[in-house]
Amino acid sequence: MPVLYLRRLTGSQRSQKANRQLAHFLAFIAGAANAGGYVAVKQYTSHMSGIVSAMADATATQDVGWLAAGMSALLAFLAGAATTAILVNWGRRRDLNSEYALPMMVEAGLLLCFGLMGSHLARHEWFVVPMTVALLCFTMGVQNAIITKISQAEIRTTHVTGMVTDIGIELGKALYWNRRSDDAESAVRADLNKLWLLTSLVGLFFVGGVVGAVGFRLAGFVATLPLAVVLMMLAIVPVIDDLRDLRLGDA
């Protein structure tokens, strides 16, 4: 049963139910990595709005250091999203069951590297902190692009601003007072399933943030290792399926 569940959750054959369940896992992990990363390097890495705004401020004040840091973070996020697109399309061209699992394994590996960088932070802070920020931004780009590709851009797990906006829209629909003369087609109706999905994703991002922040304060960088393990467990079955098919094909 767990194998079948994981195959449906991260395999190439998708369903709306699997998309939403996977989004819940990824939202929690994104919140934990983002908040934990802030505790480690004092910078959030999942939202590009703040980074681009900081770049604008740095440009206005001619702060070349902050501008370079913001640019590197933005480019890292873009590179992460591009990496996911490349891996997904590469797997799709080869009819791999792991087309979505492959970028998840990459994300797991990056979180593993992040967890192992802690011992070097105190000794080489001038170098490790910018590298850590870039690594986290790359990781967030990978993750956000995974669920975006899977759900055909209907779901995102790191863009909380967009999710909160959509929650507000659905709440506005729910509170709208329809006229008695409105027929079924013209009446304004909230999508309660979408409202629940968005609310649960924001809630899990928040819970993940609490867990990540507390974990980093108690255990340091190694707090990301359980996140990496969870991602590997979620993605491993489709990868094993493809490796088995490859071995059978070569036999």
C-alpha cells in the first residue's frame, strides 16, 4: 500500500487528488526550509518580491553589495526553476515515471548539502552565508516549479502572497449577496474546494515555518536532514521503477 501510494503521489500519472496531497507535503517543507534558513542566515529565500524590492532600494542608495547579493539570489531562484523544467521535460521525452520525482531528489540533495554546511558557517561566514542564501533560493525555485509543472500552474507552494490573494477572492465570492433574480449561471459562488486547498497550504507553510525555526534553534543546520529524508522517501518509488525498467530493457 505505501508503494502504491507513493507511486501515485509522485509518479508521472497524475490526478487532482495526488497533486493536492503532494502540494501539502511540499508546502510544509518549503515553510520549514524558508524559516530555518532565516534563522541561519537572517534572510528569507522563498519570496522574490522582497528580494527584488531590496535590489531596487540598493540601486537607489548605490549599495553595490546588497544589489549583488539580491541579484545572485534572484538568479539562483531562476536557475532552480529552470532546472526543474529541464528535468521534467527530459524525463517526459523519455517516458520516465520519475519525471517529477527527479527534481524532488535534486531538492532533497540540496537540503542535505545545506544541512552539512553548518559546520563551516562560523569559520568562513563571509563566503558560506552568500552561498547558503543562493543554495536556498535555488532550492525554493526547484520546489515551486515542481508543483507548478505538476498542477499546470494551478498550485504553488512558496508563493504565499498569491495564495492569500486567492483566499481573499474566494472569501469575497462567498460573502457576495446574490440577487433572487440571479440564475445558476450568473450567481456568484465560491469554490469551497479551492478555498480549503489554499487555506490548508498556507497553514502548512506556517506550521512548517514554526517547525523549521524551532528545529534550527535546537539542532542547527542538521534540522534540514529530516526534510531531505522525507523528500527522498516521497520521490524514491518512481525512480526505482525507472531503474528497474532500464535494467529489464538492457537484459
